[in-house]
Amino acid sequence: MKILHVALALLFGMSAAVSAPIPAAAAPGPGGATVLTLAPAFGPLDGNWLRGELFAAPNEVVKVPYNNFPGATNTNKGADKLNEMLHSIPGTKIVAGHSQGAQVADAWLRRYGPTSDVDPATVTFVMTGDLESKYNGCANVPGSGCVAAYGGNGFPDDTPYTVKVIARQYDYFADCPNDLSNADAKKNRSAASLVGGKGELKPVHNDYSKIGLNDPANKTFVEGNATYILGAPATYFLPMVTQQWTPNSQKIGDDARLRPIVESAYTRPMGTLPIPAT
């Protein structure tokens, strides 16, 4: 767990969102939903997360207040607060969580979901950057350095709730290689904790602004009420290529050479993404 905490601290900085009373929620507009946001570790959920589409009118956004310093106690208390709000806020709801926020949603689905009286027809869970994801979440990859340790891992396969689990390609936590003996895939994963694709000088995990929940180019795998999504577009260049101090022409060649090797370490059920035209 220490490894995960240190990595998260490096990724997100040190401004914790402290638990607070449940805020009063305005009603969404006609046809809209109340979007209950669960912040990632140490900071807020960005307004351009998933292109900001879920935050637009007629939806109404309400933060779920919880202490987002990583740890079992805070994560489970976040699930408790979420449970209160799911019961107190009427109408259609979307639970939106990234990183630790996704883990709070996992904890609710695991602890409350199986016996909850919250109508599954009224709530959808949308989770990104989830290290507990069944497919390529690093907590489910042996030797990755990630441990969930929050009273379980992920959510039940037979959950009655609609769940959308979205990973960005090469997210250090949510799109971990299955085969960590692949040296290039392991190197690329490490690079992704620092940079993203072309011109992206921050970790892949920190930027879901280009991914759309319903982008037709997404790669999806449906299992029961859960949809696992590899969000388009592809992360291009490979982070390990972005990290190199080389000209663009060389990066194009390096990516073409290394990408098949890196991708051979993955067994994602939804497949992979094509690179953009260059």
C-alpha cells in the first residue's frame, strides 16, 4: 500500500478535500440527472473530465464530500456518504468517480449494492482511472505494486446497477499490462506515470479530458450490467516515446516499432485502439 500512496501523492499534489455535511442539491432540468461527483486523491474532479459532457445542462452537479486522502477508512466513509446522498436525492442520478473516487464507488457497490433499496433503474455509475477494475486495473495484476486493501476489490460481477468502467490507454493504474515480464511494456507503464502522448507533459492517469463516455470509437466489453471501456483516442505516442528527447520523425518510427511489443503484454477483452493518422 505504501507504494501506491507514494505514487498517488506524486500524481496529485497535496490538497485534500475534507469531509463536510451533505450539500443541498438543486433539481436537474427536464430530462437531466443529478451527477454525484467523487474526487480523486488529493484534488477535485476536473471540470473537463470526460469532455465535461456529464456536467452540462440539464444535469445538476453535486459533490460527494469525503476526505480524499488515500486509505481504507476514508474510502469507506466516502461510500457511507454516497449512500446517504443516493437515498436523500430524488430522481435520476449518475455517480461519477475518478481514481480514488472510483474506488469509493466500488466500495458502495460492494458493501451496499447487493442489498440496497436504491432502485437500479435510477442510478448509473461512471468510473475512470479505477485501479480496482477487473480488467487491467493494477490491483488485479500480480506484481504491479498496487493493492486495494479496502475490504475487497472491485464490485460484484452480478451487480444489478449499470456500471461504466473507463480506462485511458496506458493509464498507470487503470490500464496495467497483464504481462509485467515484458520489459518494454513495463518501461512504458513507468513513463506513463510522468507523461502522456504527444505533447502531454503530465501523467496519462491525470487527464481524461479527451475521452468521451459514448464516443463511437471506444472499444467496449459488456459483462452483465457492467461495460468496460478503453476510451478513444489511443494514447499516441507511447509515453516511453514521448519521454525521449528525439525529433518527431524519430518518435513516429520508434512508436511504430515499439507499440506492437508493448501491446503484446495486454490481454484486454475489448481489444485495443488504432493509432491516429499521422
